[in-house]
Amino acid sequence: MFSGGFGTPVSFFWEFHPALVGFIVFAIGFGITMLIRIFGEREFYLSRFWSFKIGDSIGLPVLAGFAAVVVSDSEFTGFYTEAWWHVLIISGGYVLILGLQARNLKTGFYTWEDFRNPSEMYHTFIFGVMFYLVVTVLFATAADHDPLWATVAASIGLGVWILGIAIDWSPWVDKTPGRRRK
């Protein structure tokens, strides 16, 4: 078992001020991806993925900030504090994103050219980290859920991200090749 917090090797992260936690999650997900697009690719665009547009920019930062309120002052026990669980979650995040990327390429949702963009490569890399942060904190938040208002707010943030995924997979989203939508 890792020391402190709810067993994560980054338990210190959840001790930061909740607004800072939310901002960091925003910055490493949505923020850096957009900076790479603007300064590295020299183009400002939002992808067609609503899970990125509203999930990474609003949902995950809200989830993280309010989850930090819940988990910052608690000690946890349970399977989700074990090292094997953390290895499984980080590995699972990368398996999931590679599977999604393969599916997106196979179905033509986007092209190899899209996949090779620096912002897409970064987003693929950071997905595993974000998946790890989100999944590990979800179990700790569900176990503690005090204060309840913060747990509800964190759940709303998760709901926004899930809504983005649902929109992405809906028949109403344009599925023609290419991921850029200006």
C-alpha cells in the first residue's frame, strides 16, 4: 500500500487547494492540448469530440476540484488503496485510449494524419494519466462522500464528461474523416 491519502502515489496532489486541483486538471488536459494546437500546430480548433470540448474543459476540472474537497482530509482503507489496483487503473487507461484510437482510425472517425498531430499524440499520452486520476479519486470519493455537497458537485462534473461521451457516440455527431472543426 502507498502511504497516505487513499493509497495513490500522488496523494499529495489531492491535498492542494480544490480550486488549484481543478485548474491543474484543466491545464494538463484541455489547456496544454490547446496550447500545442495554437503554438505547435499553428492553428486554433476544437475537435469534434464533445468529451474534449465540455468534458476535459469543464467536467473533469469540476470533478477533480470537488473530489479534492472530499478526499483531502481523510484516511482510506480498501482494495482501491492497494498498489496492484493503481497499476491496473493506469494500465487500463492506456489500453482504453489505444483501443479507442484504433477504433477511430478503423471507422474513419479520424485519419492517420490527425493521429500524428502533436496535440493528438499529447492527448493520447495524457489520457492515461487523467483516467488514472479520475478513476482512483472516484472510489475514494464514493467511500467517503463527506461533505455530501462536494460529492454531488464532483458527480455533476463526472456527468458532464459522460454527457460529452454520449454526444460523441450519438448518431447526431458528424462522423466524416478528419477531426478538426473550426
